[in-house]
Amino acid sequence: MTAIKTTYAVLVICILCLLISVNLVNGFSKDSTCGGTHGCWGDCDGGCSFLLTWMSSGSGVSFKMKTSLSSNADQWAGFGISTSASMQNASVSSCLMTSGSLAPENSYNAASGNTNSVVSNPTDGLSGLSADFTNSIMTCELTRSNTNSDPEVFDLTTDYYILFAKGTLSGGTKNQHTFTDKTNVLVSFQSTQDLAGSVPIIKPFTSILIMLSVFQIVLFSM
Ligand SMILES: *[C@@H]1O[C@H](CO)[C@@H](O)[C@H](O)[C@H]1NC(C)=O
């Protein structure tokens, strides 16, 4: 009986470790500031492949974009804000990685069609850049002022759907995205809601874990 219990305990521990590592294999874990000091949105059911965090800082909003990249080739990642829940008529802030160094850029998605153009003064209203690319994860922090004289750089005090995209760069210019996601609710950058998804043990596995725990209790009480 003791041997069975030991084998069973080892098995449960192995499964737990496997589930946790599978969840994090293609990404990174959610920031602990989510929903506390920072607002967050990402695809973090388990590990995140991208995460946008924000915090209002008076006259602007400090953003942090974090995303896993499949190579160190020249690439970009960016978030768009739009009241239309589509990529059209969206104001976009991106980070462009060229030869490993990162630069911020504001651009605009046209109200019709699927085109994106860099705005006239691409870094106007952007400050405090801090960027890093380590272990295939790009991290890019920037502060964007709440208001901008360019109508294509939207005001950050109203609520928007957020879009996230990433893609390759050619000669320093963004190519069409290869990955996109968007929120299904309007989001306020002046608040700190957590839309990033659940913590590393993801829902489908939770029932398995409960089942294993119940079996374990039954077995150990025998
Ligand atoms: C584009 O979006 C902005 C901000 O939500 C809005 O003020 C403007 O009227 C929109 N323009 C068009 C053409 O829909």
C-alpha cells in the first residue's frame, strides 16, 4: 500500500510539473501588477504570448508591451486603439526592432481599407522609451501623452477597443502583421482592470487537478 501511495504521489507531482511547464512553454508569466497598480490585457491563459500593461501618469499613460518573438530578425509589435472594434480608424503605437535596437513610432490605420501609415511626427508625444530583447521576449515601455495635436493620434482619456499586432520589418518599415488580437470590450486607460487572462494553471487542467486531488484524498484515507 505504501508503495502504491508513493508511486501515486510521484505521479501527481510529475503531472503537476508537466502541466505548469506546458503552460509556460510558449511565453512568459503574467505581470503581478495586473489589476493592481496597472491595467493589463494579454493572452495569458497559461503563459502569455503578448501582454500590454498600462498606468495613467497624470498627463499621459505609461505602456509596457511584452511579446515573445520567434526569431531575432527585424520585427515590430504594436497596439492600436479604436472605437470601432476593428482595425479601421485606429491609432497605433509600435516598437520597431532593427538589428536588436528598439524605436517607438505612432501610426494610423485608415478608416477604410487595411492600410497603416506612419503619422507626420512619429515620435511626437512619446517619451520614456525603455526597451529590451532577451530570451526571445521583446519588452518595450513608453509613455504616450493623453492628447496630441495630430487627430490621427487619439486622445487617451476616452475608452477604446485595444488591438495588438506584430509582424516583420523591411528596410525599417512595418510589413503587414502576422499576429493580431483584440479586446471584446471597451477599455479605459485611466483605470487598472485586468483583462490579461487567468494565472498559470489554466482552466481545462483545473478539473483534472481537482480529480487527482480527490483520488489522492480517497487513497490516503484508506
Ligand atoms: C475615428 O475615430 C476617432 C476616435 O474614436 C473619431 O473621433 C473619428 O470621428 C473617427 N473617424 C471616422 C472617419 O470614423
